[in-house]
Amino acid sequence: DIPVVGELPFEHSKDALIMAEKRVNAVSEQLKALRIKLFYLHKKRETGNVTLITSSISKEGKSFVSLNLSLALALAFKKTVVIELDLRKPGIISSLALTRDYPGISEFLNEQVEIADMIRPSLINPYLDVISSGAIVDNPSELLDKKLFEKLIIHLRLNYDHVIIDSPPLHLVPDAIIISRFVDVTLY
């Protein structure tokens, strides 16, 4: 059995940033409830919490939930970083209207940049930073299996209250399983 910690109703919206709209709706209220439940899922720990968001297949809302849950945490004054770890079909950066001309995870794992070089502000909330996927690569699973990835997660744990990871679907590629070794909570 998998415990249900929350449900998000489907709502048509042109904007992927429901939490940025500053209006009350069922989705934003459920995201706030999920933010509160996350505190208990992380055993009431205030800092260094790492949460993985995944699903079975594409188009089930992983990036939507990752981005909006990150913003819900930032709105509660929690220093948060969202990581675009779907290295095959990234979706976070475009939703934030940020450019892709910035180094990301693939450059870091290929030892081309340092951690600080790829963290950037979201521009929508001072408590929310973002790390992009970087350039599309042919070997994402192998990159994520590098010791450098663990170094990144340890660094982020020490510097953020919450680390939210947007991953690819479980049934298509092994990336989420590799990532899951380094997280505290997985939301499916």
C-alpha cells in the first residue's frame, strides 16, 4: 500500500505557476496543505530536507507539482531550491521563463562547472532558487550515478531548508531510482 498524503484537482490554466497567481483556488490550497504535510513527512526537521517528485509516465504533472510545491515552500519563507533533474525532457526552466544559456546539472556532472555556477535565483521569490538540467546529454543515468551527484545533494542539504527534485518517470528510465538513494521523501 502507498499512503496518500494529498490530492491535487485538475484545473486548466495557461500558467504553470499556480502559486504565483496570488489567488485562492483548490489547487493552491492543496499545495499549501502538501507543504504542511511535508513537514511531518520529514519528521519535523526544519532544514536539509530532500524531496523527490516522480510518477509512472510522462505528462502526469511532476514538473507542475515540483515547481508549485517549491514556490509554496518559498512563500512560507523556507529557503528552497528546485532541481530540474529530468535530463531528457526538462520542464522547470521554461515554466519560470528563464533562459537555457546557463550551466546546469549536466555541466556539473561532466565536471565543467562548480555547484555555485549553476544555482540561480528563480526571479519570482527571493527564497526560491533553481538548478536547470543543463545541456541534453546521451547518458543521464550514468551521470547521475557519479559520486559528484551525492556531493551536490550534501551541499544543498547544508544550504537549503528544502531541496525539491523534479525527476523523469519511473517506468521509462532508471534515473528516479538512482536519485532516490539520496532523498528523504519520494512523492509519487
